[in-house]
Amino acid sequence: RGKQLRFLTSGTFKIHPDLFKVSLIDKPFIHEGRIGVVTAVDGAALPQGQLLGSRVEGHDSFQKAEAFLKNAGHKGPQVDFLRPGTYNINSEVFSVEIQEAVTIKENEVGIVEAKAGSPMDRDDVVVQTPEGHNNFQDGQEFLNRGGKRGPQESILTPGSYYINPYLFSVSKRRQTAVAQGEVCVLISNIGQDPEQFVSTTGAGDNAQATRHVVPKGYRGIQSQVLGPGAYNINTLAYTVLIIPTTTRSLDWGAEKVEAGSAFDPFQVVSHDGFPMQVEVRCQYRILPENAPYVVQKVGSIQELEKNVIHPQIDGILRAQV
């Protein structure tokens, strides 16, 4: 007696109404660009600490509830989901929630955070993403290969993706654009300990002075800069600093010719005691290969101009006057 696991599909059937009650329901239909997130209302209890029911074989996109239960399918949200199409699903066993697929537009990247998996290490900012998950569209493979909870190193490039929102959340960021006359300096939050690089290159003064400018694969300021172009960069894994490499002018004058690149005129006293106001213009340029070392020593262009160039020009003028 009671509700049956098996059901009737489209057709005509000779059924005794005193033995069976038949209720008609709409088939789940998943439009293109959407997914169906499935929750099982029956099945084995989820193991402690597990958020999603693991994949089981033979249920044919949740259309065979009997096989799902026979193969120890778990009760609760499922790691597998439905792609666009029409399905014959027993609504007494599975509920289907329609959600939008993830769409990453041009000039965007998708930053992915896993809600389930192995715990991330305490010192990690982002975790290394395993291979084989098909751009996070195969959640079970991600978990089988040891995927960890937390922000992922791998990102999504422009396109459409069928991703289970119960397992992954995706936030969209702008691509990193580097214009002509600029370079991009990356500060890596992932990779090997930079002290290992120092120990292999020697412990002299030169190594000590440049120990935070490191090659690819180490944490720290990357020695390789990016030239003009658009880049898909995980801004959680890398801090991006844009450094201009064209000639810049700094003015110490009454008229501010460019916001952020001008200072007040110098107030100095001459040798014979008269106050003077001196207007000065200074031009300088950073070579692309030196940009990482500028970041290492002073931090940014603004800090360079404020804390290095301005005090030096001020000192020179006062000494000369």
C-alpha cells in the first residue's frame, strides 16, 4: 500500500481505479541556460560533515528512484544535477529547483569558492584546484580528486557553465587590463615559500636585498611583469599593481597641471635671508624590468613620488639655494 517508486509515463493505461489512484504532475523541463538542482526526500542519511549526497550509478538522471535507493543514494541535496532537457522524475522522491547557469561575460572572470571538500590549510589564501572537474561542472570528480573547501586557484573564463550552486559559489570580477605604456606587477599569495628561493641563490647581500622579488612558483613579488593586454587573473591569488612606464612629470608649482602629480612650490630661504618660492618640474621614467623592484622598495608610484622623489628634490633645492 502507499505511494509507489515507479510511475506511468506518457500513454494510455487500463488501471483499476479501486486499486490504484493516479495523480498527474508536470514533467520537470530545464530550459537552455538553466540547471535543475535536485534534493532527495528519501534515502540513506548523509555522513556527518557531508553537505551533498554522493553520486550513485543507475538512476538515469534521477528518473529511476528505485535504482537510486537500491544503490544507497543519500537523502538531501545532491552533487549531481539536471542539464537542459525534459525528465520523468517522481516528485515524491526528488524535488527539482530550477536555477540559472553561470554566465561569465567578456572582460570578466569567475572566482570560484567550494562549499564542500577537504578542509583548507590554515595558511592558505586560496587552495590548489585538482584536475578533471571540467570547469567545476563535475562536482563529484572535484571531490574524488581531493578538492578542498574555500576559494579556488582555478578561475572561469568567459562562457556559460553548468555548475551546482549547492557545491560552488561564483563571484564575477573584471579582467585585468594593462594599457599601452603600463606593466602589471603581480604579488603572488600562492606558491612555495620565498625563503627556499633565497637559500638556493645564496645568502649574500644581493640575495637578501631581492628576496621578495621571486620567479614564478614562489610567493611574493613576481620578477616577470605583464605587458599591455587583457589577462584572466585570480585577484584572490594575485595582487595586481599597475605601474606606468611612460615618462611622468612632477610639478612643484602654483598651478596643478595634473591631479596627483603636483606639489606646492618650495618655500626656501636664500643665503642672504630672503624667503623665496621656487617652482620646479621633474621628469622620470620607470623601466619595465625595474617595476617589481620599485614595488618591493617603496610599494607604489604614489609612495615613490611622495616619499622618495619629493624629499630628494626638496633637499637638493635647499642645499643649492
